Amino acid sequence: MCAALLVAKTPVEERLVEMLVPTVEGMGYEVVRLRLMGSGGRDTPLTLQVMAERPDGTMEVDDCAALSTAMSAVLDVEDPIDREYELEVSSPGIDRPLTRSQDFADYAGHRAKIEMTMGIEGRRNFRGDLNGLEGDSVVLKLDDLGPVKLPVHDISDAKLVITDALIAESLKKKRIPDASKADDVEYENEAPQSAETED
């Protein structure tokens, strides 16, 4: 799996991205992540969650509303989901998912947590400071082991961890999103930390 495919994880999600990208990009936005979520029987509605942003990283409530209207029109015509669903459009949030190769370069210097599909020396979960890309690998400076290279094609999930520095950068760029849209928000201050154990 290449980093670009972290935008979508399943074949159904990939088809939805391909269907929606022309409309999204035509309006001046980029799809950051798309997930079709839900469980239970066919009577239980699914949730189609689309995270998007402008190329400069901004995303306002009005942008979400405009995208939702435009994407709903495409989905109504194409009818790609064979059961009831709800469309949710949001910004990526401060603790944004890292889904494209460029994300790992753009957020170098910030903390991230990365989960691998294949373990490296028995370890699948990593947390540390992003040092950008080196070839086909993300370089992550771990608190306990120093720099490690994580092959992009083996990354199953990656996201930023909220820190004072990340909040300051978001404020400077005026892209503080609605915090209620962030999932699994984590926060770390810049104080010295003890070593963390990851499985």
C-alpha cells in the first residue's frame, strides 16, 4: 500500500474517491481521507466520512457545507452505496491523518503516531517526531530508539499528535478546525517525557 492509498483503504472506498475527486478538485479542494463506516445489519445506516481541505490547509464550515451539497448530488446520481448512509464532510482536524506522501514531508518536525501492517523487530506502533521522507520510507525520530525508517507501503495508519507547536502553527495559518470533528484526539505538551512503550 502506498501512502496515497491511505486516503482510502478498501476497494469500495477507492471507487468512491475516484467518483468524488473530480467534483472536489473542481471546487478547489483536496480529499484527505474517505471512510465508509458502520456495522450491524442492512437496516443500520452507514456513515460516509470525507475529510477535505483547500491546498493551503484551510477548511471552513461554509466549505464543508458547499462540498457536502456538491458530493450529495454526485452520489444521488451514481447511487454507489447499496444501503442507507449519512454523508459527513469535515476538515482533517489539528491531529490530522497523514494519508499522502507529501503529508509526511509537510509536517516534518511535528509528532506523529504510526501503525504498521508489518512489524519491525516485533513492533507495529511507533510514536515520535517526523523527520520527513527518505526514498520510500518515512523517517521517525523515536523517543527511546532514535531515528527509524518506516516503509511507506507498510503503513496502515498515521496521524499527527497535538502539541503546543502544532497548535501554534495551526493558529498562525488560521486553520483551527471544529475540535468536535477530531476523532481520538491526543495531546502532548512540550515538557520532557518519559519513554513510551508501544506494542
